[in-house]
Amino acid sequence: MKNVYKIVLVALIITTTTSCNDDDFLEQTSVDQLTSASFWRNAEDAQSGLVAAYSELESRSNFWDGWQEGRPVVEYFRSDYALPGPDASNYAHWMSIYNFTYTNGHTFIDVIWTTNYKGLNFANQVITKVGEMTSDKISEAEKKQIIGEATFLRGYYHFKLLTLYEQIILRTELISNETLDKPLSTRPEAWEVIISDFKQAAEMLQTVDNTEPGRATKGAALAYLGKAYMYKAGDPSSSEASDFENAALAFKPIVEGAAGSYALESDFSSLFNGENENNKESIFELQFKTADATSNNSTRLHAFVGDWSIGGWGGIAATMDIVNEMKSEGMIASNGLYDNRLYGSLYFRDPFYNDPNTNQMQGSTWDELMMETYENTNDNAVYFRKWLPNYVWNNSYVGVNVVLMRYADVLLMYAEALNETGATPQAIDIINNVRAVHGHMPPITVTSQADVKKQIIHERTMELTLESVRFFDLRRWNMLDQAMQAAGRSNFSAASHAYLPIPLSEINSNSAIN
Amino acid sequence: MKKKQSKNQIHSYKSLFLLLFVFVSFGFMTNTHAQGILVKGTITDNAGIPVAGATVMLKSDPSVGTQSDFDGNYSLEVPNNQTILVFSYLGFATKEIMVGSQTTINVSLQESAEDLDEIVIVGYGTQKKSDVTGAISSVKSEDLTKVVTTNPVDALQGRVSGVTVTSSSGSPGSTSDITIRGIGSFGNNQPLYIVDGVQADPYFLNANDIESIEVLKDAASGAIYGTRAANGVIIITTKKGKAGKTKIEIESSLSSNTAREDMKLLDADGYVSVHRQMYENAGASLPQYVQNPPNVNTNWIDETHRTGQLNLLNVRVSGASDNINYSVAGSYADEKGILIGSGFTKKGINANLSSTKGKLKINTSLNYSETNQEDYKFSLRETYFISPLIPVLDPSKPSGYGYRSGDLPDHRNPVGEAAIIDGYTKMKYFLGNVGFTYEIIEGLNANANFSLANRDNYTYAFHPPFQVRDIDDNPQNEYAFVSEYNSEFRRLNQEYTLNYQFDLGKHSVNLLAGYQRISEPFKETYVQAEGYKFDENGDKIPATILDPSFNTMNAFGDGTYSAEGTNAEYALVSQFGRVNYAYNDRYLFQASVRRDGSSKFGKNNQYGVFPSVAAGWKITDEDFMKNQNIFNFLKLRFSWGQAGNDSALGYYDYIALISQGKDRSNGGYIFGNPQTSYLGSIARDLQNDDLQWETNTSSNFGIDFASLGNKLKGAINYYSTTTQDLLITKEVSPSSGVNNPIVNVGEFENKGLELELGYVNKDGEFGYSAFGTFTTINSEVTKLSNANQKLYGIGLLFGSDHFVNQTQVGYEPGAYFLPVADGIFQSQAEIDAHGAQPNASPGDIRFVDQNGDGVIDSKDETYQGTAIPKYEYSLSLSADYKKFDFNIFFQGVGGNKIYNGNDFRLLSLDTGRNFRAEAENAWTPSNTNTNIPRAVLGDPNRNSRASTRFLEKGDYLRIKTIQIGYSLPTNILETLELDKLRVYLTGQDLFTFTKYSGLDPEVGGSVLSRGIDINLYPKYKSIIFGVQLAF
């Protein structure tokens, strides 16, 4: 019987030591993560949430299919001046974008959609949660700044989506179980939300002089507000007579210095090679930085853009048409060459790139590089130069920023808006200023409104090649069919291809869309 | 804080008890025998033939006993002449004889249906098989070990009706997909595994350590396990010592494994010719490699495949005497995979000890196992894609391994990758269980059980800098890389039960009440080092690694390091009870209920209650059945019950957690001058406080019978199961911007008929038996969030296109919905007449415009069947004559379809990759009698879109094993002083009869994406030689 007592004793000890409350036992929480309810405690939390809201810009979070291949293929390949690079034919899905034979299941169409909506979810979290923070947690000034930036970002993500896709779903509130599925909005509804967000942000934000580089500013909000009106003006589903006027009103304070001090940079190619980042011409700039041991925010866009001959991956090339367009005014620049912006935008066979004394092409000459790679001088090849550092070889990942909005674009859009609203002489002055500083070119001689518009179309090619504007400009000018025809892109029809389709994944999973 | 402390205490108590118990147990073993009477005799069957291996034991103490030798002889010392001896042997009626004055007792055993009265393990106890009211099937060790595998539950394939085992991979150490009675959940469909009374992972057991496996198929049988039992329960009992002398058993086998079928790809000439067609048909200029191909012809399949091997060894020492019963086994498995670089080893010890001290009984079982899995380190996809014009070795390349030159398509050299990359996963698994049973009064037992399961996982990867393709899209390859992952999973289980069994006249009652707590803490850390650092300009430069072969964290000195890690815990609390009642041993009744609380749910739904009832009627015991001789045994059963499932959930899925990151990929961004990376913090998930259990409600109607003098036995079950509130990781609309959440969605229904039939007979020295199973499965999704909802499976093209499976109300989960491919257009006239395919040319695929709207799009997708077989069957035929034994085991499925995903890639002749050898039969104006469309770059007609073109019938019949064995005769064994020596030769998976054109028709998948055969590790067939030795 002694054993029995032992057993009872043991059982007693065990039961008493383990008899903590069942509910306590079941209560398990993450040991290293806060929750949506316990976060948003102070200004640091609010700032950190805002950082995440920036992180989806230009699909950079999905590095390969979003930023590195998706965005350039979707935005650059569809330009009439682009050609697939030598490596592109190995990727059927790149070629389907180039040939306009893609379907709504295309991975890039999917990724770009998804990443922008992630950005919207994050921006909405910041706007709602920071909005709910009381004054003991965050100062009013800081709150206003943070919500202003998040509001700009919400406008930006919606704008990005609406310019790419035929229709979008508006996301302006915190997501919940009930709002997972939501119907498409009409384009006019979407424009209204975008314009309202940019307007609101412009009121809340500081000028560039008082803001940390990389953040949204009053100038950026106004520039995108104006751009939204310009695009809306060229969108038959939504255009209104007042659009150009409203665009001009938005650009005006930027040009007049009321939204911060902006100016044209004299060294055109320094805008794109990572040597002069966040400069005085930069209005909104996507930030990259060489990776270090604690973070990786680097890019390899230059590898996609760069040709095999200069150590790139040969993702993209350019047509001879763009060289001809850029040479069209002749060698009338102040230095006796073509428009300076031709050399800042393209590599092609030209004495400028074949001078062994200056080695202007990545430290070498065209002929030397071409003979090495292709065993001929590749006379008819043209490659883009923007977004390349001065020396592509041996650079796997770089920190070259990508300018999304710069002062020259604002000036040209302002000139266009003025020209459209009858202020052609004022427009001509602005155009001449840009030509002189960036192109070393003499003033233009045309004066009629129609001729000035043609000149603006030419100037936008000179200035903004490979800056994700060409396809969208052609669309708002209603020139897509004509330009694609001229480029031999026979599959293209504006009716089917002016906008990307709603991704299959959205249609499949969103029960509010049929 | 307080909580933590008490948990640690529990743990330390448990360790203490374990230690204590081991010492105590060995103490018992030194006890000396009491002196008594020596009884001898011979045991024979009713034909007078000696029965070897029959058990003789004391009725008063079953742990004292012996077994008859090969001549049927036994001898046993008994305490006194009042001792009752129990003689038993499987398939024979048990006999009890009082010793009295006899010292020689010869016994003749009668063959009978008694194995219906064999004991079956049920949840928290045992039952006589004839008393079982639920749907429970048993598999014995002899059948399990016929299939040679490193994962014992694989051997269940075809052994039990209603259990589906699908092995999609031939990778050494891989696991199979096991479902019981169809797919009941979108998440985890794995049954609950109970090993010797505790939840455990059977992967770490050895098939030879298993005595029996019971499969609890209906919810009523599983309901006592509550929230974890919705997918059925598999109870594994490991081997215990048997009364008699110490027994040593050794079993060893050696398998030679080769691919069941090899992928046949184009050789160099075929490659050039198909690529030429592809470019010419697209009107594109021919690449250099077509105009002027290099003189290389590599067969990448031969280069990456080889003959594999599997060695198994198991040694067991077991026995029982007086108050102690023990069984200790060691096992070793070593497998070389059929893909280069892959392999697996497993070493394990399994020990069972039990002892009684008065009214106290103590059971201990310990299992320790180590595995080392080395997966193949190249991509099968790239192996299929890479050009035969690329040499394996190329001294002109820096790595010495060939990759493209000129304008050849660029793919990774698999041989190079396999040789350069090092990596493996090692697991250590420990399961310790100690149980105390104390008999308070007769029939009333108190039981306390404590167990600890611990699984450590260590994954290592290393490579020096290398390049095996021209444009290397993995930047990590440029620099050396090493990573180590460590995780520790533990399950601490305490369980207290009271069990009272009593008979009152014709009433027999068994009551069970219990309380259980499980906590599962989990920890993990990951560290990696990369062989680069940053120079003063912020550019990456190689770090200083003293020797390129140095492969530890320290070796990467000034390289770049990163680390992550976390802890989490799952907790479960339960109360449960059960009543079993039998009247006159004829009318059987059972009811149970279990209440579970789980930490995986929000406050709204933390507890769930799972009831069950069951009844049985042994008709043959009724008077009116006495005069019939059709049935020797007949029982009707009915059961209804509920079980739950929370396994689809992670630790904190109902909470929206804030995740942080400083990189472009995880929420970081840059501001400032100089530029600074900032940490981003945001919720990426959806908050969902209403998450709750998946509940599985099932009814079962069954008949057990025996006939033809108990030679024919069988069971028939019909079941119907509904799973409600299914938990699913829902593909959420991407525009919501949140990660795919887990939500309760919809309802599944599974119905089926199961038949198990066995026939055993012996004619003199010729014995033969047949055992067959037949199962029908009818799965249907009966409800989703909304009636028109479609849940898509994975997209085979970058995940965003080429969707094959859809889950819709009214169909099987993950059914195929595809446009119908209707042959090949032979002329422009046919294309014009069809009208819906403007981009087609002669030689392209014609698709059916189902709705006649003049376009082929998603509206033309129609239901095309399912990957879930409509029926499954098996047949095992055995025979033995004298010392020879023979077994052949057939297993098959029917009514299912397979999507040949490899063909989607390898017969889509549209881009720069290699193709299947059949591609040479592509349509050309002079080769029109073919089902392979023309080769054309860019595929303007989208011949390769998801369609029935790649869908094939999946029926198969396989000779799973065919075995012939020979045992040495008794006289030779006696001279060798052995009890048993048997050698056998087995052919495993040698023959498969199927029309499926892919490598193998056994293709698994997830619930939503089932039956897609793409880039699977090829499966193998084996020739196995084995030896079994006992002394």
C-alpha cells in the first residue's frame, strides 16, 4: 500500500503544479510582432507606416516581375520607338507585350496591378490609423505632414493604375472582410478621386526646400495634379473643357516658384546616370541606393536597358526612327552638333561615339564595342542610354535613382496646356528655355498654335525618351494607331490595346466583377 | 511570467519521471523467478499439424508465457497447480486449461473466426473487433513491410478501403499524400496520427517497428480526438515484447531503383530541326545555332539520372518475463536517389517497456530518430529546357561547366549546379511517453500520461561563387553563400483519464472521462552569410574568404551577414467522455463528447464541442440465426459523429500582425541626403476575429460478416460526410492589397462505398489467401461564399496564367474546367469556317467555341472531369507451399484525369527551349496526320493555352509488389540454432498498366490544384532482395 500513497502524492503534485487557468493557457500572442490594434502608438510608428506606403512605388517591391522586367517591358516596350533587345526573344511573355498578343493572365499585368494595390492598402492604413491618433501621441504638424504624404501616395497609386488599365477599383478606405470584393469604377469616378487626393496633398505638404529628399512635396502634388488633368483631357471617357485650364493652374505655382525652388539642370545626362540625384530639377524621384549589410534597396534597371556590347543584358533596343526624329532639326546646336539631348538619350553609330580620344561610349567607342560583341559595326542598331551609370560593366546592382517627375516635364506640359488654352506666345518662351538649357538649341521659329503643338510633340521625344511617357502621350494625343502603324506594329489597335485589361486574377477572385 | 514558470515546471517533472522510470524498469528486470511446476507439451491444429509460434501464458498474469517452437513444442514454469494456461494463435479459437496434476499438456487448437475477436485499438482504449460500432480498419505488420519504403505510412496504399495514398515524388525521404474518405478540407488533409496513445509523426518510425495500424475512418470513431480528427485518425501501435524467451530479429533488404520511365527529349538534330520550323513558321530570321549548330549532342536526362539504391536494416530484441515486457529496436535506412545529388538516411531507436507493480502499471515508450535528406540541387525544369547543343563540360567557361555561347537559348546547366551546390536537411525526432495506470477498484482505472515530442530541423546550404548559365538571374550565385536554418518544435502533452468497466448481468458498461492539455512551442532561427562586402563607394566587392572550400559562417569573415528568427506557441485544452454499453453482448451502443479550446482562434470562437453516437447489432447471436449456416458472423453498425479541424491555421491567423522591413521587398524605403534606408512597418494581413473550426459531420452504415466456415470475411461501409465552415487560404482579390487570408468558406460533401473482402484457406501444406478492397469516392463542393464563386488553382504560367483547376459548387474540389481542343486546322478554309480564331494558321489547334460568341475565351471553359479517382481498388493474392511463400499485390484507380503539365511546356513549340522527342512529329504541310500542332515562335493562335489538349485519362493498374520468399526448414534451423531464416525477392512498382503518356500516373497535388504533372521528381521501380532472421 505504500506505493499507492506515493502514486497519490505524485498525482497531487502534478495536478497542483499544472492547474493554471485554461483560458490563460489558451491565450497565445506573437512574441515579436505588434498587431494592427496595438501599433500606431506614436510619431515613430506613424513614420514607419508611411515608409511602407512608399515601398510599393513603381512595383519596386516585386523586384523581378514588377520593377526589373515588368515595368520596363510594359512601359518601354509599348513605345513606338522601342525594339526588343537581343535577349528578349528568349522570353515569350516579353514578346507578347511587344507584339500586343498578351492576354489578361499576363504575369506583368498581374504584378503591376497587385503591387500598386498593396501600396493603396498601406497608404489607406496610414491615412486612417494616423488620422485616429490623438494629440498626446503625435503633434498636429507631423500628423498633417504624414497624412499629406500618404494622400499623395494614394493619388499616385490610383493614377498609375488608371493610366495603365482600362478600368480600376477605387480603394479609399481601410480594407475589411466586407470590402475585399469591390466593383470597378468608371474612369470619370476614378479621375475625380485622383484629382481630389492630389489637391488635398498639395494643400497639406511642404515645399521641396523644407522636405527631406525623396518625400512627396507640394510641388510633386501639383505636378501630378496637372499631369492628371493633362491625361484626363486626352481621355475621351472623362475629358472636360476645363481640363487644360486646370492643368495650367496646377503647373503655374511650380513654374512661378511658389511651390518651391525648381530649375533646369544644365548637364542633361547627369539627370539619369546617378551622379546628380535629387537635384534642383527633380520633382519626384524613385529612390535607390547601393545595398549594404543592413538593407537592400538597389536596382538593376541598367542591366535590362544596357546592350550586350556594354555589359548589359540586352533587354531593349531602339528604332532608327527615333534617331532620325531627334536629328530632324539638323546640326544646329550651339556646339555644332545635333540637339544635345540626342546624345544624352541614345547610343548609335556616330562620330560622337567613335572618338577614341573622348571614349564617350561607356569609356570606349561604338565600333570597338560592337566588333567585340557582334563582329560587325552594327550600323543600324540603336540603344537607349538613360538610367545607365557611366560604366555598366562589373556593376551588378546599383543605386541609380529614377526620376519620375522633373521640372522639364512640368515646363513642357505647362507649355502644352498654355498652347491649348490660347497662350501660345507664353508657351513658346517656355519651350525655348528648355531647348536652350538641355539641348543647346536655338529658339524655335514656328508660331501657330498647331505648329507649336507639333513642336511640343517633338520636344517631348527629345526630352523624355525612356521616361515612361511616350505611349501615354501618344494615347492622349490620339496618335497611337498612326504611330504604331508607322513602326510596323501590325497587331496593334488602339481599341484593344490602348489600355491593359483587368488582370485575370482580379476577375477570378473578385465576385463583384463578372 | 507566472505561466511560463509553471510550464517549465511541468517539463522538468516530465524529464524527471522519464529518467526515474527507466531506472525503475531496469531494477525490475533483476528480480528473480519464483519456483513452480514445469509444464511441457505440443500444440497442433485440428489436422494434427504442429503449430509454431502459438502463445502459452498464465491467465492470472499475461506477462508470463512462452511460444511454441517450429515443432509445436513448448515448456513453461507455472506457479502452482491452480494455474490456468491460455493457449492462443491467430485464426484459432483460444483454449484455457487448468494445470492441475498434469505436467504434459498437449493441445489441439480449432480454426475459427476468432480473429473477429482480436483486439482492435480504438481512441483511448481497446475493443474486441466484434464489438466495434464505427468504421475501423486494421493493417498488420506483415502487410506493411511488404512494401519497401523509408516512410512507413506509404505502405498503407491499397491496404485499407477508403484510404487514398498518393506519392507524387520519387525524392528520397519524401512523404506521400494520405487522405481518408476523400478531401475534407482545403487546408491540411492529413489525418491525425496517434502512436502508442500520443500524437506523433509516423515519418520517423520504421515500418518494422509497427505491430499494427488502425484507421479510424468515421467521425464517431475519431470524435474522441475532437478538433484534430476531422481528416480521420490513424492509430499506430509499435511492437511490444511477447511472452517467452528473449528474441532477436534481424531484417535487412537491398533495393536497386531505376526510373519507371525516362523523359524523352529531342536530340541535337531534332532540336535544330524543330527550332528551324519554329522560326520559319513565324517568318523570323534563323538564329546562328540553327544555321550553323555546334557539334554537341548532350542527353541531359542521362546526365542527371542514375540507378538509385535503398538499404534497410532493422534489429530488434524483445521479450517478456514476470512483470516486465520489453522491446528495443534499432533501424537504419540509406537511400541514394535516382537524380544526381539526392539521398536520404534515417537512423532510429524504438524502445517499449512496461511493468506492473501490484495495481500499478507503467508503460514507457521512447523513439529517437535522425534523418538526413539531401535533395537534388538543380532545376528539373531547366534540365528539360536546356539545349542538347550545350556541352556538360566546357573548359572555356570559368566554372568549367557548359552554358550557352552565341545566341542559343540560355538555361542553367543542371550537372554544374548539382556539383557546385551543397545542401541538406537534418532532422532529429524524439518521442517519449510515460503512462501510469492504477487500478483503484476492480474495473476502475486511473490513468495519467505524459509525453514529449521534439523535432529539430537543421537545413544547410552552401556554394562558392559560380556561373552555370550565361545571364545568371540569381545574383546570389555571383558570390559565395552559406545559410543555416534551425528550428525546434515540441509537443508537451498531459492527459488524465478515468475508466470504469463493469458488468451487471447482461449489461456491460464502460465509462471514460478525461482531461488533456497540449502545448506546442516552436522556435526557429535562420542565418546566412554572403561572400561580398561594400567598398568605400558602396559597390559590392568580394569578401575575404581564405579558402573557397571553407563553408562555415566563420569562414565568411568580413562578408555580409543576416539573420532572422521567432518563437510561437499553440495550446489546446480538452475535456472528453465516452460511454460504451452492451446488452447481452449483442446490442452495442456508444456515445462520446469532446470539448476543445484552441489558441488559434479569436475570443469569439475559442471552444468547440464534438459529439458522437454509434450502435451495433450482432445478428448472428440472435436465436433466429442459430439454424442458418450462411453467416458465421453478421453485425450491423451505424454511427454518427462530428470532428473538428484547425490544422489549416497558423499560430495567429485571426490577427493582423505588423510586419517590418528595410528592404525594397519588405516595406523599406529611402529618404534623405545622404540617402538612408528606413524601416517600414505595416499590416499585410486581414484581421478576422470570427475564424472558427472546420466541422466534419459524418454518418456511417456498415456490415461486418464472416461466411464459409469463417474462411470468407468482409466488411461493407457506406458513408456520407459533410465538412462545414471549410478553412481556406482564399485567393483574395489582388485589388484588396492584403495577403491571401484564411477564411471559413463553404461546404464539402464526400460519399462512398467501401468494401473489404478476404478469403483464407489451407489445403494440407498449401495455403492461400486473397484480400481485396474496393472504394468509391464521390466528392462535391456543396457551398462556397457565394453561389457563383470560382476558386482557381495555381496558374502554370508564372502563376498568373494557364489556370487548369477550378473549385465550383456542384463539382469536385479542384475539378478541371478547360476549353476543348478539337484537333488541328488542316486548311485556311477550316479556319475561316470556324471563325473564332483569327490568328490561326493551318497546323494550329482548333478550340470549340462553346457559347458560339465568335471568340475563344474563359466563357468557353467547361467541366472536364477531376483528378480525384471515382474508384480505387486493390487485390493481394498470397500463397504458401511448404517453405515457399508468394504474394502479388495489385493496386489501381480509375475515373480520374491528369493534366500533363510537362507537355504544356515540352510540346508547346513556341519559344527557345528543348522539347519532347514527339515534337519531331509536329504538323507540317507534308505531315498532317498528327496531334501535335505546328512549331511557331510566339504561338499566335495560343495552341499552348490551358485546354483539354493536355488532359489525359489517369486510370492505372499497378503491380505494386510481387514477392517470392523461402524459409529454411526446421531441421536446418535447429542445427544453425535459429528460429527463422527467410529470404525474399520483391519487385516493386515494376509494371503499370495505363494509357497516360506522362512519366507516371500517380500525381497528387493540393486541394485546389490537383492532378497537375509538372516537373515532378521521377518515380522509380525497384528490385529488392531481403533477409529475415530470428533467434
